[in-house]
Amino acid sequence: MTQVEREPEEDVLKGLRDAYLARAVRRTRECMEGMAREKLFECDVEKVLMEAQVTGSDKTGEATPESPGCTGYVIYGKSTTGARVCCRFASKHHPKTNDFIHWVMTSFEQVGVAI
């Protein structure tokens, strides 16, 4: 895992929660495969999102020539079984107008031993 710069982002967290509750968060194929491999379920995603107090900016998720208009965020929490997990999201914006398009969940994985 890469180093993450933490900074409180209440508006980001609220927007992400609202999109999640509206079932408007997309998932990458890699994210879904990773969740299945690590036996993480939708209830784990919901728990982490609803209990989150802060998001961090994910430097690997910053806009690149391959994915313009994306900003990455990371949220750490615990799964329903107590395992430490990391949830990564990207907010997609239009490359010319910078209008928000949608949220994408790029990974959800365990990050250590159960606590």
C-alpha cells in the first residue's frame, strides 16, 4: 500500500455516503474480484462508510493522463468481523467542465490482522 495524506473532508464523505445510499457508486471489476477473494461483503462496505469520521486523499488516485478528472480518496475502518480494511474511491469529473460525473469504488481490501 502507498502512503496516504490524511485530511478531513466532511463534504467528500457526505457526498460519498449520499451516493452510496442512492446506489450510485460504481465498482471496478478489480474491486469486486478483490472483495470476493478476501470474503468482504456489501455489509462491510456499508459499515466502513457509515462509521467513517474522515477521508484521506489518495495520492495514487490523483488525475493522470490515463484517467483525467479523477481524484482518489481512502477510508480506513473495520469490517463486520473486526478485520482492518481500506476502502478506496475515486470521484470522476468531466475533463473539460470539471462537473462531477460519479463515484467509483476502486478497491476494498484487508490491511492487517483483525482487531
